[in-house]
Amino acid sequence: MGRVLFGGTAALLICIFLSPKFIEFLREREFGQHIREDGPEGHRQKAGTPTMGGVIVFGAVMIAFLILSEYEWRSLGVFGAAIACALLGFADDYTKLIRRRSLGLRARTKLGITIAISLGLWYIARYQAHLPSVLELNFVDYHIDLGPLYPLLIYLVVAGTTSAVNLTDGLDGLAAGCAAIVLLAYVGITFLAGDYDMAMLAGCLVGACIGFLWFNAFPATIFMGDTGSLGLGGAIAGLAVMTKTEVLLILLGGIFVIEALSVAIQVIYFQMTGRRVFLMAPIHHHFELKGWSETKIILRFWIVASICGAIGFAIYRQSRGL
């Protein structure tokens, strides 16, 4: 537990001390956020806010993890997936900044790289960490042998989680706070499972998210960008794969599932009827347009994320007979 706390504290402090210089660096080079034209009117004033804060988040995680890690395959798999997804996000952010618009890499490029990351995670999980190719149903203490379909499951987890966290990153501190809550649940899960190196990595991720929130909380002085949201999604997906909690992640990351489902429902319903279910998707924008303040939405979403994380952790604990 000491290594977990030390890693989390180290990542937190690195974020807090390095962020001001990094924010200044971004401002000097005018690396600011481009706001979608179809977004909420109140977001116009956020245009130009420095972005790519995920660089600091994962820089802090990398420093703390590489110093404290025992380099076990499970934690290396999670770390590799997180860094690879963060690099994909960085390329997307940089492309947006160079083109001076809100569109980044092509969808086909993102798809291909996500598949490659998923296959890498599958290889480490299956042939280095020697995890079985099964889907664990923690709710009912039952598992399904997926055999050759196991890589497909990992792709769905990685693609789904990174997309969901990315969609959640629409208000100041929302994604970072929700990710910290889910990752904190994984600190407990990995610790109960005896995977102390993964617990330390999860602790580093929690610490980095909280340190980043010091500057990302409303009103934000920096945004995490796709570098942060895709990287955090990759980390959560990696933890789910390495702890065999792919199904339980639906509950642990319930707030991300809600955000992603709101977009899917909006798109499908609009294509079928020409009308909208929500004023705007993802759902946090719906509440903005309903007149809720940004801080109210963020705090209530954090509460929902905490409830989901707590219930998910309790189910995992019960499934292990603890």
C-alpha cells in the first residue's frame, strides 16, 4: 500500500509543479482549443484555452511508474496500452492545432491504430501474463470461453472505453474527475487481487488526474485534449482486461457508458424519426441547455460515477468471497 500511496502522491505533485510551465509554453505557441461550431453557445469563451494537458498527466504517470514499478507483465500491458492511446490522442490533438480546426486524424487512421493497440494488449494478456481467453461474468460467478474471439473482446473494450471517455471530456474537470473515481476503484480491485504493481500504476493514474484537476477544474486553465482522454480510456481498458473485469467495467465506468449511450440514442433516433431525444448529445450538454450550471453538472456526474464505482467494487469483492 505504501508504494501505491507514494506513486499516487508523486504523480500528483509532478502534475502540480510542471503544469504552470507547460501552460505557459502552450500559450506562447498559441496551442489553444478549437470549439465546435455546433457546440453550446457558452463554450465560445473557452476557445483558445491551452489543450494537450494529457501530456502532463502521462508524463507524471510515466516518471512515477518507471521509477517504482517491478515491471510485471500485467502492469506493463496496462501502461503500454495507456501510453499508446495517449500518443494516438497527441497525434490527433497536434493535427487539430496545425490545421486550426476541430477535426483531427482520419477515422480510418484511428481505427487502424486502435486495432494495433488492442492486438498488442491481447498478446501481452494472453502470452506474457498468461490470462485465459474467457469472459468473466462477475455478477453471477460464471465465465464464457471466447477462444479465437478473445482479441475481438479486447478491441471492443479498448475502442469503447477510449471513445466513451473522449465523449465525456466536454466540461471542465468532468472527464478527469470521473476517470479518477473509476481508477480509484481499480486501485482497490487490483490490491484485492494481489496485483500490487498494477495497483501502484492505478494509484499513479489517480494521482495524476487529481493533480491535473488543480488546473482543469472550472474555470479550466488547460484542457486534457485527446491526449488525456484517449490515454485515460486506454488505461481503464487495460486494467479491465488484465483484471478480467471487462463486463464489470460497464458498471464501474457507468458514467462513461451513459455518455456514450446518449450519443448512440440521439443518432439512431434522429436517423429513424428526424427528431432528437436530447437537446444535445452527449448528455452533459443536454443539461447545460436545460439551464444547469457547469459546476452542478460536473458535481452530480461525479456523484453518479462514485456510486457506480462503489457498487462495482462491492460486486468484485463479493465475487472473490471477501
